[in-house]
Amino acid sequence: MSKRIVFMGTPDYATKIFERLLNSSYNVVALYTQPDKPVGRKQVLTAPHIKQFCLDNSLDIPVFQPLKLRGNKEVEEEIKAFNPDFIIVAAYGQILPKEILDIAPCINLHASLLPNYRGASPIQESLLNDDEYTGVTSMLMEEGLDSGDILGLEYLKITPTMDVVEAFNKLSDIAANLTITTLDNYENINPKKQNEAEVSFCKKIKKEHGLVDFTNAKKLYLKYKAYSFWPGIFLESGLKLKDVKLVEEESLNEEGKILEINQDSVIIACKKGSIEVQTLQAPSKKAISAVDYLKGRRITIGDILQ
């Protein structure tokens, strides 16, 4: 008889893992995800990615969206009633209390090479730090934050131009494969303790983290790679920089000086290095080509972009 899975996850990273489980020999008996949230200027109530996937595919799986797990006896009893062999967790967005952890082995698919980057934004953190490798860890959950014993690791080499969207997509596929591998071999895995001496943490990303200046081209580019999906990168003036490339990181220049205006991009100087930008977006305006933006503002080569 196939093993019973309760799945807990929220964004598209979790959806890929969930989909792989649905197409496997395992029996997904319930889904727990975050409540619907108001999104955008009009605050339209929007379902989490994984719930929308269930609706779009008319899946006959019960979906639960509790506001909180801690101290929630009803959720505890619900999960017990499903009699799961495993609880699989991926970017769920809430910490599981001991009462739920004790129901069945809880396996988390964390998008870092633990003990590096415990916390909410491991993919962005690995890009910000210009790491050579990132990856996914499957781990047995305990009450601490991402501190449980390691069941398996899969690596991903970070290419020089890999941004957060590409990294998310690749790591989602890796996590989906690692989930099945971990479950298939669970009885034979010898869990490994994390090395507490090597622990690092990452925080929840806030909008203000996208603020950049033209001090260092490489640092600006790493922020772009990490935050291009959200919150984006922007100057003190609120001007957003999009479709950014690193040109070089050695030259010494005047910050923000326009060095070149090409057919479909502009080269902007940083105090150290330079970047290429194809798209700019002024506050409350639509994104337009950087070339058109400069023309509209009568900014030319030698002028300073602010």
C-alpha cells in the first residue's frame, strides 16, 4: 500500500515538489498552505500558487489554510485523522509546533546547503554572496529553525548570469527529485547532524533591501540577481533599474555617469566598475527602454543618472 503524505507548502517552489509527488507512487492525502492574501494596488484576494495549481487542475485533494498552527488543536486533530506516513514541508511559511512534528516524520526541502542560510531567503542570500554553489537539503524537522538532521543534499552550480528566477526554477526541480529520492530510501538513510560551527542565517526580504547606489558595479549586479523578481533594485530617487548586466568591475569612475548610449541599452559608471541597463522605470510610471528614458529627460553621455 502506498505511503500517505500530508504536504505543506505555499509558493511555486513548493508546487513543483507537490506535482512530482502527485505523479509518484506516494499518496498525497491533504495540502496545507497559507491563507489567501490581498495582492497589488487593488488588493485583490489571491490564492497561494500551490492552491491555484489545485484549482486549475481540478484536483480532488482537501486544501487547508489555517491562519496559525501553533496552539491550533483543530489542525493537529485534522492531520492525525489523515494518518500520514510522512509530512513533507517546502517553503510553507509557518514554523511547525512540536504537536505536529510528533505526528509523523516531517521532512523539509530547504533551498540551501545546510547549515548555510537557515531562514526565509536562502536562494537570494546565495546570489547576494556570489556563492559558487547552492542546492537543496532534505532534513528531518525539529522545533528549531532549519536545524534538523540532514537526510540528503543536491548541489547546483551558480553561473555568472543566474538570477533568482532561474535559480528558483532549477532548485525547484532539484528539490522535487530529492523529495522522491529521500522518501524512496528513507529506511536506509543515516541522518547527519548539522555542524553548528558553520551555521548562517538569512532574513525575510523587505522592500527597502532593493535600494542600490552606483558605488560598486559587482555589488549592484549581485543585488539585481538576488532581487530582480521582488522587490527589484532602485535608486534613492525611486528609479528602478531592470535588465541589468555587469560590464566590468575594475575601472574607477564618477558615480552614475552615463558612459555610452547604445541602440537598446546604456552603460552607467559606478565608482568601481560599470553596468549595462536596458530598462528603467520611474516611480508610478511604466517601465520603458533606458535609451528612451534618457532621451525624455535630455540626459546624455557625461551626465549623471540619479
